Amino acid sequence: MSKDYYKILGVNKNASQDDIKKAFRKLAHEHHPDKTHGNEAKFKEINEAYQVLGDANKRAKYDQFGSAFEHGQAGGGFGGFGGQGFENININMDDLGDMFGGIGDIFGFGGNKSRGGRRASRGSDVEVSLTIDFMEAVFGVEKEISLNKIIRCEKCKGEGAEPGTKIETCKVCGGRGKTARVQRTIFGQMQMEMPCSDCSGEGKTYSVKCSKCSGRGVVKETVKLKVRIPAGIDDSGVIRLTGQGEAGEKGAQAGDLYMHIRVKKDSRFERQGNDVLTKNYINFTQAALGDKIEVETVDGSVTMKIPEGTESGTVFRLRDHGIPNVQGRGKGDHLVEVKIKTPRNLNRKQKEILKELNI
């Protein structure tokens, strides 16, 4: 019985090759046997349909003769797709990588594609710890740091060839960076495209490799980097600098730099969110009669009024004298806890006065 491969993939007969590939990827991802609700029989059927419709020549013969062609009734078969499982499947590993996420990495096709067809590796992320002072965290600061990391080779500009020497198209793969070979896998016997062993998947060869990077296009060096620490950052804050990690090989994307910030304690101030807390001591007379005192804040000295009859432990708020929001919206406050100093070493006259006041 003739099979309707178009119906199996859910496309019409006028569908483009690109539409057929998209439909196959979607259905294969949905019905893959390794998934919780996967369907092995359906997956095989989808794959069978794609092996025909995904090939322009086979599709043309299928359109003319129907699936009877697969049994050799129209001058040549499809090579084992008459419900025979996964035997002799032709698969492009790019399709597998797109369908199953990391499966391309298992077969050596993970990462970013280089110009020759090989998937070049993204650069590694770098993590560093930076300690700053309390006031630097409050107002922000620019720091210069040194990093020992992999960077692009400036001699060859990341190409891998000695400047001025000849770069040729790989004769083995014809510049594709890939060669085909048959391999037995969990899906059965597959013809897979693998990185060319002669050019390591780049699609080109060099008459002379760069003397500085040995053809890798990257070198490890100590570099200096100026970084801006934003105002208001707190202890244990993390700053991510995109693209400032290690360089990727042969033009691949660079990694990121993660800076873990450590803020030193300050003997004068205590931080609570974006607010600053301090304790100020006043004497008995100031508490009873009221006064004006100078309070040291992150912005400098500020005059604060002590009203009559202030009790020990009272907290006063100095608005907008705290720490800026690291996102750039507003500031915290400065909270002053007033402590009353108990008078000591009083003489006889002072003691008599206090007794008369009876307070």
C-alpha cells in the first residue's frame, strides 16, 4: 500500500524543501523515543518520509511513482525504508543537532560554525573576585584589573596562518570542512558528515601556521582591563561583562567575564539595603533640653536637630543621605540611633542638683 509521505509530515505537495525540513525537525523532536511521550514507530515513519521528501531526486521519483518506488518497482529503491527500522539511514548531523539540542555535541558538532563548516568552540567564561572599599561601593569606582586569559592572536588576527603566507582550500573536503562516513549508532547504521581530519573542519589549510599561536588563532596572555563598578553595589554583587571572557577559536563567540564583588566593612557605617545606620551619643543635658549635633554621613557632615526630651534609642531619619540604588533610581536614607551617655564621676554639687531635680 502506497504511503502518503506528505501527509505523514503534515505538508502539502507544493511545500518547499525548507518547509519539509522544518516539519521533519518539529515532528522528530516531538516523537523521539527518548522523550517521555515519544513514539518509536511514529518516529521511524517520520524519518522514512523525510529521507524521501528531503532529497530532491527521490522526491521527484516519489511524486511520479509513489512509495512503490521504495520496493524497487520503479527502477531503484530508497534503500531500506520499507518499514525496516533505522538501517542505512543518511543523516546530516546539523539536523540532529537542531532537533535534539546537545546531541550534535556528542558527535563533535557542538558550538558555533566556522566558515569551513566546523563548529568552533565558544570561548570560556572567566570569573574573578574584586575587593573594594565601602565608599567605593557607595559612589562607584573605575578599576583596572589584570587577567591571564585566552585572547585572539593579534599576529594572525585569529586566522591561524603566518601573515603573508598562502592559505589554500582543503583538497580532501573541498572547503566544506566535512566528510561523509558510515557509522553504527543507537539509531542504526548511519551515513554521517564528520569534521574533515585533514583540515580539522576548517575547510582550509595553511602553508605555514602562525608562529605565535601555532595555528590556533588564540594565545594566552595577561591583559589589563578597565571596569566600571556601579554606585550602590553591595557585597557579593556580581557584574557580568559580555564578551570579556576568553576568546573563541577561529572567530567563535567570546565568553563572558563575571566579577564577584567583595565590599570591605567601614567602622563608621553599617549598611542595611540602601540605608546607612549609625549610632550617635549625646549627653543628658542635650537629651533633656534639646540641641543640634553634627552627624557624619556618606555625603559628609550634616546638622541634625535633637528635640527636647529625646529618649535613648530614638532613631532619626536623614532622607536621601543613604546609598544610591544600583539600578540608578533614588537613594536610601541615613538612620541615626541616639544613645544617651550616663554621667559619671559627678561631684557633690552635681549630685545634689540631680537629687533636687528628682529625674
